Amino acid sequence: MQTISLKLPDSLLAQLKKESRLRRMNKSELVRTALERELSPKKVKRKTSCYDLAHDLAGSIKGLPKDIATNPKYMEGFGE
């Protein structure tokens, strides 16, 4: 294992010392753990869509045309 040195502001060094005491880890181990967590590949979480939130409502209104979502004639004047 290789050694590196780095400069830390006093406030960050104080946080590092305090956290290493609380976790009962040495400072090097805590820094390695934090770097591994920060530099590991991130899993991309898919954003929640409007459909995801309301999928149970789709098709729940009776009496509407079956092609309401695809027929352009129902979009005339929409958004004006």
C-alpha cells in the first residue's frame, strides 16, 4: 500500500479526528473508506415518471373513447 499526504483545513481535520474516535478507526482507514465510497461507480436510479405515480388510475374513468390517448382529434385546442 502506498502513502500519500494531503492538506486539510483545520475544521476538516478536527471532524476527521472526531469521527475516527467515534468509529474507533484510524484516520487513514476512515479516509480510505470515504474515498472508496465516493469513487465507486454510482448506480443510476431511474427517475419516477408521472405514469409511475398514477398508473393505477389509467383506464379508471368509464365512458371515454378507447383511443383517447392516440387519436389526434382529441388533442385539438389542447394547451391553447
